[in-house]
Amino acid sequence: MKKNRLGASGIEVSEIGLGCMSLGTEEGQAVSLIHEALDRGVTLLDTADLYDSGRNEELVGRAIQGRRNQVILATKVGNRRIPGQEGWVWDPSGAYIRKAVRDSLRRLGTDYIDVYQLHGGTMDDPIEDTIEAFEELKRDGLIREYAISSLRPNVIREYAARSGIVSVMNPYSIVDRRAEEEVLPLLQQRGIRVIGRGPLHSGALAAGREPLKGVPDYELDELKTLRTVLEEKFAASGRNLTQVALRYPLGHPAVAAIVPGASSREQLLQNLSAADCPPLSEEELAFIRSVSKANRYRQYR
């Protein structure tokens, strides 16, 4: 498995990681999937304190017992649950981050987090307070690096200019190319790497899965047509739709890794097969851009 460095840090991650949100809550299956991923060269595991009310972090923690040195562990903070209330509230305050990190460390069964990510963000946040908290956690050795998981270009620009983030987790796929115009060039210029989430867009680009509904900017018929065009184009190269879809975001120089999810061994193996495929050529990338839509941000400015 190829590895790429996050920013100017010493952290290298497998180009295909594992998005752990889809693992489910059954311990045996979740641990088995994580072990399979690690055995096949995955080093980047991405979770969040929000997933299944912390249960996901607990399962990841159990899976990496005895294998911590094989893992680049990424989790997220900022969505705060209030006892007695349904749902959660957004809290990027330094005070909450300092408390939440210790809860995540306990659930994960580790004494440090490799990449601690702010799980969202708005321009109304106390950004300096947030950055100070992350820097303090880094000095204290509780985290190695910090980052943001955001799809708001203005927020990304603020953190790129004012903080020491090493990466930005951002949606990026053949059917969601919004980052290409406003986000990826900026981060590439700043030396900040991208971790692409949703590269299969919830299965819309997965081989062997017939989509039942469209996705933003694509009606169902348009999505089916795009899938057919891509399947026919790449059939001769022996690459299926999943492999092409996963290789597409990795074709951008700003992208260090992608984190497709998996809820079964079959899905995991299909995702990881993309690691054995050759990178898409410039001509192939241009073809994909020519048959898909260059989406634009509308409401996240």
C-alpha cells in the first residue's frame, strides 16, 4: 500500500484508509474488519466521538489493542451531547476540546491521537480559542497533529491561514467535485493535504450496486448514464467502477488519502483492490472530468 505524508508532519498514511463510521455496533464484525484492513496494508483509521455516541471509538480502540504502532488514528471533536437531550450541539470551544480529547483517549484505549480533527466549523466559531486548544494538546503530547473536517471554503481558508493544520477532510468524488475549484488549489499551495471522504458517494459509484436514487446535481437517470459511460470506458483496462471511483480523488496531487467506509468484508476487499490498480493517467482523469459535472459550492461560502 502506497503511503503519503500529511503536510509537513512526520505522519505518513496509507493512500486508502478505512472510514469507520459504517462498521456497525457489533464488536466481533467491527474488530474483524479493522484487523483485515490492517493486515492488508491500511494504516489510517478514521472515526469520531459522534459516531454511535462514542461506541465507534470504543470498537476501534479494542481492534487496535496490541497493534497501536501499526495505526495512524484519526478522530474528531466538536459535536457535544447534552445529558438528557436528544441530538447534539456544536461546541468548538477550547474548554470543550480539552475535555473531549480525554474522553476519546479513554474510549480508544490509547494515550495519544495521531490526527485530531475539528468535526465541522463556521465563521462564527471562536477560531483562535479552538486553535490554541489544539496547539496545547499537541504540546502536551495528547495529539501528534490537528486538522479539520469541513466542507465550508471560508472556514477552510481561515484555518489554512491561521493554524498549523496538516490536513483537511473534505468530500471528494466523481459526482462531488466541488473542492476542485476552491479548496484543493488553496491547500496544495499551502502544503496542506486532503483526506477525501465519500469517494463512492454512499455507494452511488460502487461496482455491482444499482443506485435507487440520484445524488445532488445528478438525477437518477443521469447517475445511471454516468456509471455506464465509466464502466464502458474502463472495461478494457480491467478496472471496475469502484476502482476507478477510488482512484479518481487520489489522482489530485493535494490528496494524501481517501477513507471509504465498509460494512462487510466484501466491500472492504473491493475498496482495497483499488490499491493494486495503476493510477489514472492524465488522459483518463481528463475523460472523467469531461463526462461528469464540475460541481460548485452554493451554500457553504
